[in-house]
Amino acid sequence: MGKKKAGLVIAFLVAIAGAGWAMGFFALEDPAVTEAKKMADELATKMDTLSPEQRQAEFGALREKTRDLPEEKRRAVYGGMGQFFMQRLDKLLVMPPAERNAELDIWIDRMETMRKSMKEGGDEGGWRERYANMSEAERDQRRKQRLDRSSPDMRAKFDRLWDLLNDRRTERGMEPFDMFGGR
């Protein structure tokens, strides 16, 4: 093979490698994403053993770690936690009623503790504040994105969970909780 052919072959291989890199075939994961995913996975596995204060501190550290990441990378970090949550939800939905009520009581108590600490702490930069500062078009776009990221089965499970939580809150003499309108 002559020098001209060898040069063309090398140029072709470099072009293919460059195109592969540009399309992400050879891209390594961002070290910040890798570290945050590790934190999220560890948090998901030990969540039940943490006190509310420890849980809040760990979630705060994870939020701080992911604060400057682009939205798609943050979703990649929290995706594993979503899978962990869906596994817990699947288990909850098939529990016998007495066992399920005991588990729901734990969830409700955690929600109340978190709500109170957010109220005391001002929830600076929290999702309610971000949501309140969005235009109606931005809110519609976020709703559509959430729908695109979820399946009908997932939405049905969340609706069932919400019904179970509010039924149990009522049984305990508490007001039903409205996720989007507050209490």
C-alpha cells in the first residue's frame, strides 16, 4: 500500500473515531455524575436505617452534589433511586392490610417530619418555590416531560399509593395531603 492510500486509511479511521466520540460511543461518564450516582445508591440502600435528620442531611449533600449538573445528568443520578422506590412501592401494594398500614404509618410520619422541617427551614430553593416562579407554559412543559418519563402503570401505582396514604391519614385523624396544593 502506498503512502497516499495509507494516509487515506488513517484519515478515514480518525474520522470514524471522531464521529464515534462525538456521538458518545467512547465518552466516559462525568466523574461528578459517577460520584453522585454512588452517593444516591448508598442512600437508597440505607434509607430505612437513617433517622429523619440523617436522611435530610444525606439528601442535602446529594442535592448539593447535583445542583450544578444539567437536568439530564441529574435525572441519571436519581434514576436508580426511582427504581429502588418503585420496588418498595410494588412490595407495599401487595402487603396484607395490617402490614401495609404499619408501613404507611412510617411513610406518613416521615412525610410529616419532612414537611415540618421544610416549614421551619424555609425550604429555600425548594421545588415549590421553583414551581411558583415558572410561567404556565413552563409548568405545562414540565407536566408533559413527567408524563413522557412515566408509564401508565407507574402513574396508576402512584395514584394507588396516594389514595392509600390519604385513606390512612384520614383513619389517623389527619387531613388528606394534597401534593400540589399543600394541605
